[in-house]
Amino acid sequence: MNDGKTLLNATSIKVEFEGHNGSALSARLDLPAGMIRATALFAHCFTCSKDILAARKISTELARQGIAVLRFDFTGLGSSKGEFAHTNFSSNSLDLIIAADYLRKNYEAPSLLIGHSLGGSAVLVAAKKIPEAKTVCTIGAPSSTRHLLGLFESSLEQITNDGQAKVEISGQSFTIEKQFIEDLKSDIVIDHVSSLGLPYLNLHSPVDKTVGIENATELFVAAKHPKSFVSLDDSDHLLNKESDAVYTARVISGWIERYLPNDAQQGADGIESIRSTETLDGKFQQIVQAGKHRLFGDEPESYGGYDSGLSPYDFLCASLATCTSMTLRVYADFKKLDLSRVSVDVSHTKVHFKDLDEVTREPANPNAKIDQFLRKIYIEGGVPEELESKVLEIADKCPVHKTLLATSIIKTELQSD
């Protein structure tokens, strides 16, 4: 058991807990680097598993934003134990409530509930039994559990007469019992969404051939405000394209931002330095935390990275660019100059000393290379000719500019956790 708040390394760990019938349910807990701002519970789609692309990408993206995510396989699916044939929609909702209780006892109760396809319908039904839930998000969710009856239409008579039947779903064989069919007919989703009483985000593709867009309409109309709808455009139902899964994850992480406590409220402003920590996703990716601010550091794909954030030299160029712009604005305001909006471009290269027009210090090795930053200052509408030299002079007074030109001292200490 941990304190539910502070973990240094982003990671995905295996966990296990007992489901509604005592069977062991296999789960993964995706943990952020640094402060945990909130905890989410993710329910996968019907007959899928916690490890499908959509579940992995959404959980990973939310972890990068400081949100711990528990995703698990429902009873009898994926790596979880138990018989799928003995489960139904109601038992799935119960497993969600049990998963929330596991988080409550071992980490922190989930404030965010996310469900994909039938998992979305399940979180809508389970939400009231998870009192800590602050938001609910569904992806391609059916508005009615009866929707699934269409998957078994050709076998319904056999299920009714024999009590069960083997059916093919997405290339896999499953045993469907009569009790499963009867449970689907209870159809309680709309009743629950209309009395949800929580901020609700509905994501759905208008070309979803598995769960039609009319389901999104029915859910959205039934829900009370605050509610939001985002179209997933040409995505398929399972979000099989990685770009669709990543987009969905980023929409969710952006939407829930307003419902989460910021890092400063949770004490992250106690971190006085800049902290960069590996996410352990990819070769280079870092989560960079500065007080309540979170950024990503990475390398371009050509260097083996994901290109998901600024490179180290990008951060250095950004420091010089922002400091230059701020310095010019402070000077213009102090002198009451009519200086329009300032933009600064900075690029970085390494050049030989011998190729430079001027050198500020004598090189120990004339063939050695030196860092060169090219800074271009843009001022909307231009600047009067008599101020041009002054603008360049003030730009050189930028503190970061001075730091880069000066000889710095870097002290390094090895710290233990």
C-alpha cells in the first residue's frame, strides 16, 4: 500500500483482486511520474481485454498527465479467471464496483470513470455505487444493453431452448447462456445516465458500424448538464488506428483537466527545482515537472524517440526565446515605448570556431566546435529605425543570454529515494 500521492517513476504494474464470484481478476495499474493528481478506472469493450490498443494508449496518456489508471479484464476474459459464460452485464458492473473498492483500499478511490463500448454502458450504471466519482467518460457506448442482442440473433432460439449456445464474436468463440440474454433485456442504461448527476463526456464515431451514432445521441439527450460530445470522425469502433486512440486519449485528458485539482493544490509547488523523470514509455520520453506545470521531453523519431515533446536543445532554445521576448516587453513598458507584439525564433547548431566571423574567446582548439544560437526577433508592424539598435542591445541583456555566454558551474549530487 502506498500513500496514493507520490511515485517518482511512471510505470505499469500488474495487480490482482477478486471479482464478484471470487475469481482472480487480472489488472494493470498505470502510474504517473511524480504527483498522482487523481485516479481513474477504465472498463474495456465487450469480449475485449485490458491490453487492447485503445485501453493501453488512453491509460498511458492519462498517466502522463498525472492520473493513475486501473484497467482490468472482466471475469473470464483476457488473463482473468472464471467462466465468461456465467457472467452478464450486471456482473460486469459489479466487477467495476469491486475494482473501485480495490483502488479505495490500496491506493485512492477513482474520481474518473472511463468505459469503452459496453464498458461505457457499465460505468454509467456503476457510477452511483462509486461515490468518489467526479466525472464519467464513454467511448462508442451503446445506449441500450439490448443492442448486444443483435450479435446473437441467429442463436437466440437455441439459447432459449437449450439454455446456452456457442457464438462467434470478432473471430472468437464464446458460450452465451440464457441468463446473459435475460440480463441484457433489463435495459437500465438510459435510466442511469439521466440521473447520473456528474460531468459526462461522450465520444463516438459517426461511422461506427458496431454501435451506431444514434446511441450517442440517445445518451447525450438523456444526460443532464454539464455534458460534452466529441466526434471521433472516421475512427472505427475499437480505435484500431493508433492515431485514433492517441487522439481520444488527449481529448479525455484535456476535458477532465477542469475537474481535477491542480498540482499546486496537492503540494507539487513544494518541488523547488525542475524535475525530469523517465516515463519508461519509449527510449527517451520524459515528464518534466515545474511546480504545477507539466511538459514532455523527448527526441525526434529520427533519433529513436516518439517526438512527443521538446528535445533538450529545444528547451534551451525556448528559454532564450521566451526570456528575450519578456526582456524586450519589460523594457518597452518601462520606457513607455509603443512596441507591438514581439516574437522570437531561436535555432541551435554547432559550428567550427574557424567558421565564425567573430569569437568572444580564444579556443583551446581552433578545429573544435562551439554552440551557436541564431536568434531572430520579429515585431509586428516593424520598429522605428532609431530604435533598432536599442532593441538589439536590450535583447543581449536577457538573463538567459548572459547565462549562455558566461561560464557556468554545475554541481551534481547523487540522491537516494
